[in-house]
Amino acid sequence: MRRTIVAVLLVSMAMLISSCGIFPSAQNAGKGEVKLDKPLPPLSDAEKRILEKIGGELLPDQNIRIGNIIIHRREKEVSFPAQMCITDTGEYGIEVLIALKNGRLHEALLLTDIEPINLQLALFLIGAENGARLPGGKNIPQGSLMNIDIQPENGQRIPVEKWLLDSGTGKQINREGWVFVGSSYEQGMRCLAKEEGNVVNVLSMGNTILDNPADVGNLKHDVQVKEGTVPKRDSPVTVFISFAEKPKAEEKK
């Protein structure tokens, strides 16, 4: 089963998306400018049952939690906990932005214990679409481009790119977004991104949930950690994933 989830689950999710998608136009506002004058729409009993079936729960503030991933319905973004892994790459680059414990921790910026399938579900629920890493494909369009921000404990939320250097130019890497490609699955719904320990890849290799569309994703240049910019190893952080562009469903309206 390639980059998909069983049809029945997708139908259930579509019902939830219809509710999760009734957001203020957060994508048209800057960070901190989302209108808060209207309460979030409640989920129906049927939607709550669907949410329970996929392992989620509705929080008191009407946001949604799936495992340890929070879906911020108003902001149309997701967040989850992580911790610093590599803080100084020296001569070598990082190949994984966010890894699991069974992943390539010797070349990963962040470590998390989320379930990759839950992140894939959460991204579907905010309206993201998975697809190809690069644009221009004949059969599969490029997946949604997502921004990744990091907020250290007691610190400010910043784009993850502020911590990263392109070794070829010596400059901070551009904020081009991270592509929602989605994992492949094997019989029994085994998530291959989990098996391989990837959540977000810098070097495009193997199964992952989000991938790098930039040239550095092809290993043209190493991506290195900018010295002196990141918290110390094992420091807790929160990862935020939001749209780098308007969701495709909104563009069609």
C-alpha cells in the first residue's frame, strides 16, 4: 500500500476534515494575527466517535490530540514535543531533521517519540495533501509545502532554517518549505517511516513524513548546524508544522 491509508479510514477522516476545516482564514494572517473573536466549532457526536477510532481525543479548548501530537484547529497547524540531538556538526552535515530513537541519531538535529502515522493523520486533518517531493510530476503532484518552526523551552518560536547552514554557500538555508510526502505502508499497516526512524528528512532518502525539496535534499551540499544558535543536547523543544502556502482545498474555493 503506497503512501495511502485504508479507504475506510480516509472516509472517516474526510468527515473530520469537514469540521476541522471550518477555521478562520488563518492562512491569510501573519503569526499572532489570527482572529480569536469566534469560538471553535464543536465536533458532533459522530465526529467524536470517528476521532476516537483513530486514537484521538477532543481537548477542553476544542483542539485535537492524537497521541502526543496537538492539532491547533484555529491556526491550522500541528505541534509535538522533541529534544535536541546534534548541536554541533563540525565538518559533517545532518541528514535527518527529526528522527525517532531507532533512526540515524548520529546525523539528526532533533529526536522525537511521536508515531509517524499520527503525524500523517494530523496533517491530513488540517487539510494537507501528500504527494511527490518535487513539482512537475505527470501522475503525482507535489505534496503540500509546510513550514517547520521550533520553540525551545522558555524561548521564542523561530523557523528551523535559522539554525541551519548550507555548506556550499556558508549561508543560512532558504525557507523553501518541507514537502508532505507521507510514508509508505506494508501489509498490516506497518508504517515504513517508523521502521526506518524518519519523521523529517534533510537528505531525501528512504521513507519519511516530510521531505526536503531543496537542492541540499539531493546532497549537493551538506546542511550544517549554525554554531552557537541551538540549545544544548537533550534540551526539550516544541516543533510546529504549518502551511507554507494556502491549503489546496482553500485555493480551489
